[in-house]
Amino acid sequence: MPVRVDSDHLRLFRDIVLHRSISKGAALNNLSQSAASQHLQDLERRMEATLLDRSTRPFTVTEMGERYLALCQDVLRRCDEFDSEAERIRNEVRGHLRVAAIYSVGLSTMSEVEAVFRSRFPSATLEVQYLRPDRVYQSVISEVCELGLISYPESSRELKVLPWLDEVMVLGVSPRDPLASRSSIDVKDLNGVSFIAFDSDLPIRKHIDRFLAESHIRVRQSMSFDNIQMIKEALVLGKGVSILPLRMMGAEIREGRLVGVPVNAEGLVRPVGLVHLRKRPMSKVAEHFYALLTDEFGHEDYTLMETSERVGAEPRFTNAGQA
């Protein structure tokens, strides 16, 4: 008579044989000894064969019992392999994630993040689009991108903010500038300097303007740009000084083209975060991307100390709360 395969019954028989005890096998499978004995009797009746010779103490396994034990072990091994593979597939991060990022944050960080993301989640893909701040917000609202990576992130009825890191800003100067030799400067030393600013519609410009106004500092704006790269090039040419996130000057500091001088004043921090559509649950791949950012690229030592070390500059300060 054909025998129906049930993994619980297979496991029970295997455990009884391996422990040479019906009571131990029953206990391992949360059964009473009588229930286990009844199962063995039913099994032998269906198979029309004796599996365990109970006339000896402990019992002995018959030839048919040995063959059935081999079947039990093989099927249970395959079941365990299937369960492990199914768990791996359930937990595997899959899918395509689109992220809109402002140029300064994206270009300075995303290449490293993308490399780690690809190695960590080989079944997922990451696409980063570099946009102006207003278009970052719009791309998330219109659901072109699931996440927006932006400085000074703002929540709204449509968008929620996921905080990431705070970037300390410093005074960026040419190595030829007299201020370059200073280990730090007081904010009052910025009075009257030739200043290279961001365009007036950018959040970072508004932040710096407010900081200078609250510190009662007036600078002479020599020029303005809509991106950090152009400001850095103007600094290299000695056209003035500017206030920039330290991390954004990494390559130039390493090459000796710029110097970042800490400013002895509070408030020079650029918050960076992500925005996500409130009505749309985050996908699994987006959750893992955000966890990667916060866990491995969002620490204070990463934003300051390790950045300074990577670019070959001596760390001027050690955490995001000091300048």
C-alpha cells in the first residue's frame, strides 16, 4: 500500500530511531508516548511491514525500517534545504529604486554608496538622478523617484522627511589666502571679506545669509553660483572666500587646492535628509537603502573625521557639534 509522506511523521520516526526510544522521539515532537506508539502501529499496518522489532530492549530496526529511515532523512534534508532557500528568497532585496539627489550631495557621496549597495544587494538596482532642489521635490511628488536626497529637507502634507546627517560647514579659502594659515577663525573676522555666495533662491544661501545677519556680519559679495563646484573653482582662483560643507571640499583639500578653516560659531551645519511620499509605503529596497545610508554613511566620524582623513587633511575638529 502506498505510504503518504508527512514531514511531521517522517521527523517523528527519524527521532525515535536515532534516539532508540519511542518516549524520547515523542517528547522531541511534542507528542505523548501513546500517540507516538499509535502512529508507529498505523504506519506499519499501512506498509504491511514491521519497521521496529520491539521484542528486544532497546528495539532494533528491521531492514524495512532502515529503508524507511533513509527515506525520512532524505526527504527531511530536502525540506530543510527548501525552507532555507525560501527564507533567502523572502529576505532577498529585489527591485529597482530611483533616487533624486541634489548635485552636491549626490556627486560627493553616491558613487561610494552605490558601490556598497550593489555588493550588498546584487538582486536590486539603484538609479540616481541629479537635479536642482525644486525638481527633487517634484520628482518624488510625481512618483518618478521614490526617494529624494536633499539638503534642508522640508516636510509637507505630501512629503515626510527621513533625517540622514548634519554636515558641518567651514570657511573655504585658497591656500594663498591669509586666512588659510589659521587653525580657526572667529565669525567677526568675516566682516568685509570678499564673499562667493550661492544663488539667492537656494536653501543653503538663505541659511548662510541668516547666520551672517544673526552674527552681525556684513560681507562683500563678489559673485554667486547655483552649485558648489563653481564656487570651489572660484575659491581656487582666489576670487574670495565662502562657507561650504567640509565634505564637499574633500578632493580639493587632498590636492592642496583648497583649505577648510573652522569657524568658531554655532549654527554652521547643513542638514541633509531624504523625502518620501506620505501616501506611498516605502518599498523594501528603499528601506534597505535608507538603512545603508544611516548605518554606514551617517555617522559624525564619517561626516567629519573620516572625511578629513580620506582627503589627506588633518582633522580640525572631531564631531558635528563643534567648529
